[in-house]
Amino acid sequence: MKLDAKTLTAAANARKTQRRQLLQAGAAGLATLAMPSLVRAQAAKVRVGYWPIAAGLPFYAAVEQGYFKAAGIDVEVQRYAGAQQIMEAMLAERCDGSANGTGSANIAIGEIAAPGTFKIFCSNPSNQKNVLDEVLVPTASPAKVMADLKGKRVASGPGIQNVTLAKTVLERGGATGATVVELPIGQHVAALAAGQVDGCYTLEPTGTIGRLNGSTRVLEAGVIAKYVLGDPMAPWFGGSASLTGAFIKKNPELAKKFISAYAQGVQYVRTKPDEARQYLKGYTAIEGKLTSEVPLAAYTMYNEFTPADVAHFQKFFDLFAEKGIFSSRLMVDSMLYKG
């Protein structure tokens, strides 16, 4: 199309007007008007689900320390009552990822249902040293060993991972005939104190809360490493942080930035655990000075897994295949993020 003088003059006047508006808007306005692509990058959103247990600490710390914000990522924190709900939200694309503490077996069930959906980039191994899992009883309970819960009512957290592990621990610990009752993890201490259940398979910070308020005691800690993996010091990769395969495929660079910022949270917890514990407040049921009492799980990033780690992780998954919870054997390596 041929442009006449009148059209060119109008265009020039329009440019002058735009420059004047930019100058009047000031530096902040200039950045917003002149660089919309940068603004969009800074507003990149990642929706992450968590449930309120201590193992999610690297995520809590990364949010509160501003690691995600510094990377130009707007994290939408989504709290759920259980790991299964997080998995379902990721399947339904209401959530892009999970924080540590989300049951690895729950994630695996989703992966079997929709292969390629879940990619684990960090897991939180625990055992008798790095405590996450434990069996609690009321303070006045006569129970001394696992077998003393034979025929008793024992609570577990919600979801198939918690229930299956509770039943396996009780069975292998000699507590035959015990009845497992699903309860939200925040109700475990109260249920024990009220005599509604005789014991519970639970996750930290539940044991710390019950111990400090005098209502419960730990019957045994690190029970999955001992009764499922066969070694009290073996790493149980019971919870994992993950992103959906669809999110990674659509946003490969954003995924890398998110995982890098998350890794800063992991490093912060590793190097400054006492300082990091403050971020349990608000995300879990434990508050104030009590946060210093909570034992912490360990953390393994996707590029830190050894062959032995993968073998222990696989043994955990294989339990669910043996129990018929998984419709087929799932290989852990296929679910690990490759970078």
C-alpha cells in the first residue's frame, strides 16, 4: 500500500504522542510499556501442590526466601489434605507440580494411569536417622513393640500409599489383625489422645507435636526403611517433588529455572537446617519455638541419585506392584527428570 504525506504525518504525530506518554510514565512505566515480553517472563506462573508435613521444607523455604521470585517465577502455592489429591490435580492440569513430601507411590499411580505425566526432580529419603515416618501410641499405652498393636485400631494418613504402608509395617512387625483407619494427618494426635485409635502410622511433624504436648510417644521411627526395605538405615524415597511432563515440554526453560530455584531451597535446608526450620510455621501444624524440635528428612536431587538409591527406590515401588496396588511394575528410572 502507498503511503501519502498525510498518512506519514499522522504516524509521526502518533509516535511523538507515544514518546511523550512514555516519558511522563517514568522509569517504571517505561519498562512496562516498552518491554511487555520481559513483564510476561517475570509473571511466569507455576502452580505447586503440597500437603502440610515437614518433608516439604525445601519448598517452603524457597518460597519464603524468595528464590522463585528472584528467578522470575510466580509460584501459586496450593495446599491439599493429602498426596492423592495433589496427584489428581496434576492429572487434571489444575496443578503443575508437587512439593517434597507428596507420596511417591501416589505419583506413581498417576503415572501408570497416564504414562509420561510425572517427572520426579527431587525426593526426600528418610530412615531411622533422617526421620519422617513413625508409629505413635498414646503416652500411657502399654505397647512396647510393634506386635503389641495386634488386633488394635491404627490410624494412617489418607491415600493408598499411607494405608498400604501402614498395613505392611503392622503385618511385618507382628501386629496381625490390626485395623487401619484413614484420618487426615492433622487429626492423628487428637485421635490418639481421645482414645479413638490405639496407634497411628504418621509423618513428621505429628510425632513432635504429640511428644511436646505430652499426649503421644514414638513407638518406633523409620519404620519403612526397617520393615519394607529391610535395613533401618536404607533410604526410603517416600515423598517426591515433581513437575508434569506436559508442563516441562511446554515450558522447558521455565522448568529448568524452577528446579534450579527449588535446588536452592534444598541447599539452604542442608546447610542451615536450624534457620530453615522457621518456615515450617504456616505450612505445617507446628509453630514458633517448637519448629526447632522437628527431625528433618534428607533430600536427593534428580542428578544426585546413585545406582544404589535407584535400587532402594525401586524396591519401594515393587511393594505396590506385589500388593496389586500398581497394575504393572513401574520402573523408577523412567520417572526421573533428566534435565
